Amino acid sequence: MTDIDKKLSELIKLLNEVRHESWRSSALAVSKQLWDAFGADGRYSDPKTLARYNRRMYSQHGEDGVISEIFSRIGEGNKRFFEIGVGDGTQNTTRFLLERGWSGVWVEGSPELAESAKEFMKQYIDSGNLKIVQTFITAENVSQIVDESDKNGKLDYISIDIDYNTPHVWRALRRSSRVACLEYNCTMPPNVAMTVPYDPNGVWDGTAWYGGSLKAFENIGLEKGMALVGSDLVGVNAYFVDLEEARGKFREPFDAATHYEPPRYYEYGHQHQPPAAPRRWVTE
């Protein structure tokens, strides 16, 4: 490489660093504006707000703390969970519950990850506290899988994290639960009820084309007699509680406008890129 090539390479690297830092600064400013705007309504000072309880033990986005807070208010019941989309078992929303004496079922679509989870959690499988099912969940099979895997009636907690089809699968699920944790699309306005079209083979492409808005989930929850009681601080999951158990224990009203949190899941407020091709959302 000649001296000119080296200098050109160094210049390109410097320009990229400047561009990157400029983007980071801009994103930081936008994130701070959002933080200030949401903080102005007093939600984070309200002890009934769940976002302030974000804590990570094994969960990815602080779900452990929020889930613990929910059950501290309504009671743990029979301590039965069902989680769809658990990865290799090391990081999900119910590992902490399992290690605290709960029992339940994990479902994972990837054969490799499911096998890793079985090896990792062998002692809990052998004790009968955990069952792991490897299958790809759709709206057509979710109720059958839940009924075949758990015959204990109403569950205390259900989590669905399958990216693309989450709202459609939750709507199709017949089994009820006292608490539900669902991944919503925080890049969508909270006051618009929209989802991606249902596709039984749909998978996330890494863009903002996935799932549904918080308003869409609010509406599905109402169909199931469940109240939207909060979202985690980074804008990934929405939490629902049986309406009768939720009254008076969580910040009201139980709607998307009250509990929406914007995307804060990457440093400085970065969010998923727009889809590479035109898409058509479904209005609920």
C-alpha cells in the first residue's frame, strides 16, 4: 500500500467516525427529548408505573424486575408459566421464575436452540419442573401445543416472543392466563391499531416490519378480559393482567396512550430500520 493509499484509508476511516458520532449525537438528542416528554406526565414518579421496576437477572430487557413487581401486587398463584420463544434457555423471561420455584413449559422453534436449552436445564427437566417443546408456533397450532403440554387450566404467566406473528398467535390462543408479556412494535404510533398481515411462515427480517402496535395489543387484551398495565422501559414488551386483578393496583387508564414506551433498546435511542420494500399494514 502506497503512502497515498494509506492516507486515503485513514481519511475514510476518520470520515466514517465523524458520521457515526454525528448519528449518535442526533439519536441521543431525540432520545432525551422523548424521555423528557414522557417524564413530564409524572408516570415515572408514580409507584404504580411498571417501567420504573426494570431489572435484569436473566431477561434481556429488564423483564425480571417488572414480572416480579406484578406478582408482588396480585400474588403468585399456582406458580405456573408458559413461555414461547426461549432461545437456548440462558436468557428469557421465566428462567428467574423457574429458579425461584415456579414450574412450566418452554417452547422454542429452533431445533438447535431447543436442544441447548434441554442440556442447560437438565436438572429442572429431570425434576419435573420444566418441559421443553421444540416446534414452530403458529396461530393454527398454538392452542393445541399449550393444551398438550400443560393440562393445569388457567396459567399464572404467559410470554410470547416470536417477533413477526406475536399478536396473531396471542389472539388465537384459547388458554387464559393471569399475566401476559407480549413483544409489541414500539416504532409504530401507540394510538393506531395495526399489525403485520398474518403469515404462518412469517419470520422477522430485522426491520421494523413485525408484530403490532401497542394499541392493537390493547384491543386483543380487552377481548381476553385483560388490562394493559404497562410496558418495559426500553419499549419492547407490554404487560397485561386479568382485569379483575388489575383494578386499583396499576397505573390507569389501562390504554396504549398511558403505557406506551418508545424504542430505547439500543444505545442512544437507535431503532430498527424501515423495511427494504413497500409493505401493507393491517388495520385492526
